Amino acid sequence: MANFNLPQAEAEKLRVCRMLRTKTAFGTYDEEDLDPWQMGTSTTAVFWCLGTMATAGPDDMYCHPSTCREGRGCFQPGIE
């Protein structure tokens, strides 16, 4: 996962489950104007889990960067 040259505290905010996806994860129009998708700041993005291929994870909770984090039972850390 790219860290976008952010300070450590900001990079921690980007640490989401590796199974979380959204269409905006595949590119942006202008990197300077947009936050990384892992921040969850988009008001129109739809998120889904690769494990269930649905908007809810294996625990039936909704998928979003604010909820798909360490501590959730189905969380899978990124591969480094």
C-alpha cells in the first residue's frame, strides 16, 4: 500500500483491511486534489468486501474504511 509520503499518524489512517475495495481504488483524476480512497472521505464511493463480494463483510457489518480496520473480527492486514 502506498503511503503517499504522509506523516506516520496520517499513514495509520490508511491502514484498512486488504479485502476492502471501491472503484476509486483503481485510480484518480488528480492526486493533488483527492484524498487516498482509504480515508473514506468520498460521499459517493461504494465499498465492498472481496471475501463476500457484498457491501457487508463476513460479520454482516457494512464495509467502509472507518469500520474495516484492525480489531474487527474479519480484518486481514495488508501483505507487506
